[in-house]
Amino acid sequence: MTKLILYLLESSAMLAFFYLIYILILSRETFFSLNRFFLLGILVFSMLFPFISLDFNVQGSTGVQLPVKEISEFRRSYYESMTIWEFETLERSRQTKTTIPDVTTNSESIWLIIMLIGVFAIYIIGIIVSLYRTFRSLKWIR
């Protein structure tokens, strides 16, 4: 799911960037076939660009892999030590029979849900406005 979201973000960014170039440079041109070609090219390029992977430093990639491997090993050992620590604190809390409520994760998840609902609401509002404009223009043509 995250790959799809990243693809959509990259594609939308490329589409917005090239459309801005079109508006700034080509919108006043009277070569309509060039404008059509450019607009269709923008669509195709924005859909295909996220699939392109450019590796300029192929030789230096092995040197980068070693620090990344060390970081991943450090991260794994960090998570292992955290699970051991959580197990020890859980045992202590069972012995003392006191529980500490976890407020931070609950409030963070609430904010995440609120942000996702906000983004979804903006998306739905955009769809409604676009459909309204489309139906209004179709009514005007009719």
C-alpha cells in the first residue's frame, strides 16, 4: 500500500511540475498540435517516471552497503534490547501489581487517524468540486 501511495505522490508531483511548465511557457502558443503532444507527453511521462531508477554511482554502491548493514544490525540489536527491557518492566509491574497506562501511543494514534480523515475529506471535496464543474460545463454545452 505504501508503494502505491509513493507512486501516486511521485506521479502527481511530476504532473504538477510539467503542467506548471506548460502554463508558463506553452499556454499562449498557437501551435495546437505541439500543445496537444506536450500535454499527452506529460501524462505518459508522469505515469512512467516513478518506475525509472537512476543509479549514477554504481561503483560506490558497495561502499554504501556496509554502513547500511551496520545500521540495520544496530537497529536490530536496539529492538532486541527494547523487547528484553519491556519484558523486565512487565515482570516488575506484575510483581508490584501496578499498571502504567500508555497515553503517548493512544494520543499519537488518535492524531494519525484525525490527519488521515482530514486528507480523505480534502480528497472527497476535490472530487465533488471537479464533478460539479464537469456537470456544469456539460449542461452549458447542452
